[in-house]
Amino acid sequence: MNVALAKTDAGRAVDRVFAAARDRLPGGGRVADARGKAFEAFERAGLPHRRLEEWKYTDLRVLMREVLPLAGAPDAAALERARPALQACAIDGAARLVLVDGVFVETLSDAAEAGVSVRALRKVLEQDDTDLLSASATDVMISLNAALATDGVVIEVGDGAALTRPIQIVHVATAASASIVTRSLLKLGKGARATLVESFVAAEGAKGYQSNDAVMIAVGDGAELSQVRLVADSLDAVNVTSAIYAIGARTKLNVFNLTSGGAVSRFQGFLTLAGEGSELSVNGVNLLKGTQHADTTLVVDHAVPHCTSREIFRAVVDDRAHSVFQGRIIVRPDAQKTDGKMMTRALLLSDEAEADNKPELEIFADDVTCGHGATAGALDEGLLFYLRARGLAEKEAQALLIQAFVGEAIEQIADDKFREAAMAQAERWLEARH
Amino acid sequence: MALLEVRDLQVRVEDREILHGLSLTVSKGEVHAIMGPNGSGKSTLSHVIAGKPGYEVTGGQILFNGEDLLEMEPDERAAKGVFLAFQYPVEIPGVATMNFLRTALNAQRKARGESEYSTPDFLKKVREVAKSLNIPQDMLRRGVNVGFSGGEKKRNEILQMALFEPQLCILDEMDSGLDIDALRIAADGVNALRSPDRAMVVITHYQRLLNYIIPDFVHVMSRGRVVKSGGRELALELEESGYAQFEDAA
């Protein structure tokens, strides 16, 4: 059978995108082969759609329609436009690594502190190293990412290193109607301690871009990582991020995702607890308005005994926006004494707002404590009236209650600075409602 | 001019008329008690004055310092000096009491065109009032009313009353759920706020509360109307004979 004959228009378009990008993508030989295979995997499946259980609520064939051509490497003017956007998301004391339109820009980035090695992904790929193009999780958007990743940062923290400064990866978009495809790695050695913040921001002029990021995180035995993602893309952008975690023994991993930007976004986290005695906390908040669509999909895989996982997720959905939370907890047959809990709550601020909560437990061990809960509802009229009777205007009263609602998730952020940054982004969203 | 003037007020909830032409005049410096059996419309009156949604005013008016109160949003009424101490103060998890008090006080001051309190002045004021009401500092750090006992919730209402310095205080069933000691503390807090510049409307089912907060006037409500008004002695009379005599009068 000739597969090419069965191709749709979208299929032919993505063919052209890959063909056009091929020459400028870093890496030859084995890397090019690996990209070709990844592209084939993507091509066979095409963009994910609602008939796939994992993508049930986020049909990219409808929401994204097509894969746009890759953004060109940023020129001097683009870098100039990136500067104010960088300023706006600056975190005090952080060592910043900047990706503009998917390309690592050393001149805008800070040097790493002792104990940390930072390389650009393209340099690694140019050395014919294909490891970074493979991932332990399987998903069609991860395949597309492997095919088209232009650059990223490869960060390695040595055994026992305790970083004093947070690492901040900033994704700045300056492009219009283009794909931005990045792939990064953070590897923490045994007993290492680090904090990572990832910011997604749009510079002036950025418009209708599609960001596809993949980040591989390896947490060595006894290591501690606090990670926060602050997604503030432009309101016409698409952002699909896949985060794949390999988690060692006796680790403490604290992850938080805040999405207030983007037209369509998905954060899919694949977290495998592969070493005993680890404590995992994954939390998030979606703040959505207009016709925004944001999806957080987490798969927490307890592969070994004696680990705990906690997931607290909050969505505030206004206008005709749509929030999705899918959380799956898998407890493998050997993973006795697993303690896994997941709670997701959505606050609907308008009659047309939508929230889908899909918790799933797949438990194959018999001596475990697992639970989940999900709620969706409007602001409590009784609480609103109490606040208004005390002098708060309607929007002010709502803001205070919304802040308290998302605060329950934001409080879970281990790092003080990150907690403040997340709260500040939430407050900006609330102020914009006034 | 009266501080509060309720004229021939008619109020519906869904399809049922609860108040059928209620009138009440309250002037500064006065304490009025409104008594009546359950379902007589006492709480409805307090809710309508404060602006709670869900009530339809089908007739009459409420003037506050001569202004039409019914045209104002609940927060505007608060800023003008109307304060309702809730029968059941709500719990607001995640909103620290201190933050709530400051936000509310400054919102009211801002609406009146007054300057906002500075943090040290605010803290000093709250601490003073809290101390007089026997409210421990750790209560102020907790979420609004979260985990508070019935007595603590009522004291928190009085704390707000003292802080916001309203012209009109409406106390809705302040005694419900309080033991005698808690009642005494709450009543002392209220009495400390009696002033020639302020009026109070005390809504209660039982005369017991009026042993602690002595009213100047007592009104008996039955079936959505004031059926009898008098002095303090009327409350004592009710204690003797109950509300049954008024059921027919209404």
C-alpha cells in the first residue's frame, strides 16, 4: 500500500515543514536518522485528536489544525525585542538561560555557577549524540518534538552540588505564525539540590506561534528539585510541553505549573518514581479567560514501593474558556506502601466556562493508600455577600476569594521566591479582570 | 433627620411576600430591639437593609441619612456606614483575618474619599480592639472565622464593628449559639460601641440578650409587620406572655 496516497492536506503540509527544516536542523548522520524516524512516527499518527483517550479534551486537529513552519533563527532586531520581555519575567538572583524563538542565546544568558555544566542542545546534537532525542515516554507530540527540535539547554548538576542560585530557562517568542521547537535536559547528580523556573513569554510582535517544548528531568538518588513553570504566552499562541521525569531514590521533587497565557496549551508530565523513599509533589493552577484552552495531564507512575505523591490542582475559568485536568496514578504490582493523593478543583466564573477533571487510579498493588477528588463550581454567593457587606466591591470580593482558592495550590511551592513569582502572576491576572 | 427610615417596606422572596409594609424609624444614639417569633421577617429586614441578593423589594423605601439605600450596592452601603453583624458569620478559608480586615477597612475608607490606613496604625488599632474583646492574636492570623467557635465568630463580628465605626449596626440574632459567658463578652463589646453618633438595631428572638444590651425601644414583629412598639418594658412583657398574643393581631 502506498501510504503517501492516503495523506491529507495537513499531512502534506507537515511533510513540507519537515522537508524545509531538515537542512537547518542541527546534527547529521545518526541524529538526522533519529529525526527521520521520529518524524515518521508523528506522520503515521498525525496531530492528536479527541478519539485518543489521552487527548480526549484537547483535540489538536481542531485547536491547532496544522503544524506551522519552523521559526527562523532570531536576528538582531528579534533579540532587541526579546529584552523587555526578559526584563518582565526576571527573577531576582536567578541564573538565566535564554531561548529566543527556540535558539539558545548565550549573549542574553548568565554563566552557570560552579558545579553546573550548561551546553546548547544543538552543540550536543552536532556531536552526533542521539541520546537526547529519545524519551522514555511515548506521545506523538514528543515525536514531533524530536523531529524538529532546533535547540535547548542541557544542564547537568554534579553529585552533591547545592546550587545557590535558581536556574531560569526563559522561552521568549518573537516569531509570528511559526513553530518554536525546543528540547532541554536537567540532570541532577546524587544528593544535588537545585531550583528551576521555566518562563514562557511573548515579545512584542510575537503572534500566533506554536511552541512545542520537551524537557527531560533526571533526579538522582537523594537529590532535591523545586521546579516552577510560569506560562504567560501571548493569547493567540499554542504551547505544548512534555516533561519526562526519571526520579531516583529518597528524592524530594516539587513541581508547579501556572498557566495564564496562550490560546491553547497543554502541560503533560510523565513522572516515574523509580527509586524507593521519594516524595513527589506536583501542583498547578490554570487561570483562563476569553476562549483560552489549557490542559494539564499528569501520569504519576509508582514503579517501586515506599513513595508518596501529592497532586493539588486548581482552575479558575472565566468567559468561554476551557480547563482540563487529567491525572493518572499508576501503582505497579511491586509498589507496596505507596501513598498517592490527587485533588483537583475548578472554579467557574461564567455560565459558559468549562472544566473537565479526569482522575484515574490504576492500582496493581494491594497495600497502598491512594485517593482522589474532583469538584467544579461557582464562587460561593454567601462568601461574596459577606465580603461585599464589609465594603469590598464585587470584583474585589471575587479577587480575594479567587486568590484564596488558587492559594491552596500555590502554597505547595517549596521555594519562597517561586511562590512569590507565581502569586504575582496570579495577581496580575486578577487585576486584568477589573 | 432620622438615620434610618424604613417606609412601608414590602419584600418578596421568590413568590412569597415576607414583609408586608414594614415601617421603622431609627435615629442616632438610639438602640432599637426587634423581637418576634421565627419566620416573622426579622432576618429578612436585616438582609434587605444590608443589600443581600435574592430579595425583591416590591414596595416602600429605605432611607439612610435621607439617601435611597435600595439604590446602593452592598459595598456602597457599608462605606456609608451600614454594618450587619451576621447571625451565621461565614468561614473563608485561605483569606487571613488580618488581610481581610485591612482590605475591607481600606476599601470603605477609599470609597469615602479618606486616606488608607498605614500598616502600623492599622495594626495598632486592631490589636487594641482585639484585646478589649479578648480575641487572641493567633485568631487574627487564621483564615476568616475558620475553626472559630460560635462565640469567637460573634466576637469577630464585633471586632469588625469596632474597626469600621459604622453609623448603623444591625445585630442579627447575636445571642444564637452563645453560652452566657460568651454572650456577656459580646454584649460588653457592643455596649462599648454605643454612642450618640451611632444607632443599633438588635434583632433577637429572646429577651435574654436585652438584659445585657438595654434597648431604648422595642418593636414586636409578626408576619412581616411591626405590630407593637414600646419601651424596654415591652420586652419584659413578652417574656411573660410570649408571642402568641400578637399572632392574631398580625
